Amino acid sequence: MEVLKRVKKVIDELLLWVIIFLFLMMFGITNLNVIMRYFFNSPIVFSVEMGRYCFVSIIFLGAIFTTREDRHIHVDFFTGMFPEKIQEIIAQFGRFLMVVFFGITTIYTCRMAILNISVSSSAMKIPMAIPYGIMAFGCAGIVLESAINIIEFHLGLKKHKKNIEEEM
């Protein structure tokens, strides 16, 4: 169990540093493009494409963290009207639906990545399998974290979100 915690910590650190790197790269190339366009009238051709791929990668990789913490967007207007036990059942069902939806999405983004290995992006000339692969990795991470959340809530290792907010 201790080994799994260390592995999880290493993966989290690596994921966090990749997200930070992607954000700095997106921020830097976008600002450099503004400067080049405004002052030198010579925009960087690949900056928009790179910024887009960085942004999408940040979203999919960051979604892994938000899924783990159960901090994704959800509407609790109707579920708040039910007793707490029913709310927990609805939350578990929602997590199950996330596993199903992102599982299917993972399969199709993997297929897209495989089909687009030989297709190059228009400006950067990188294989389109890279952006699709990052999407597949993010979706697979969401599936894994959602499944872990289901198990932890079922075993009582994790509290319902409403209970956590009440303790704060």
C-alpha cells in the first residue's frame, strides 16, 4: 500500500510539472506572437496551433486532478432536495456514468490517435496522434480516478462531498 502511495505521488508530481510546463509554453508563445506581430509585423506561424494544443492538453490533464477530488462541475439543485443517503446514491451513479462515458471516449480517441499517426498538423507538422493521444490519456485518467472514487466511497474511505464541505 505504501508503494502505491509513493507511485501515486510521483505520478501526481510529474503530471503537475507537465501541466505547468504546458501553461508556460502556451503563455510564452502567445505573448511572443503578440510582440512579433505588433512590433515586427511578423507573426509566428505555429503559435496559434501550439497554444491550442497546449490548452487542450492542460484541460484533459487537469481534469484528472479535478476528478480525483470530486471537484468537477455538477448541478446539485435537484439532488439537494433528497435525503443525504439518496444524494450519495445519485453521486455514485454519476461517477459510474463518468466511467462509462469517458471509457467510450478513451476508446474512440485511441482509435483517432492510431488513425492519425501519419497525418501531420498544418502549422507545426507534428503527428496528429499526439493531441489525440493526450486526450485519450486524460480520458483514461478520468476513468481510473472515477473508478477509484466509486470504490473509496463504497468502502467508506472517502466522504460524500457535502459532508466534507460541512466540516470546513
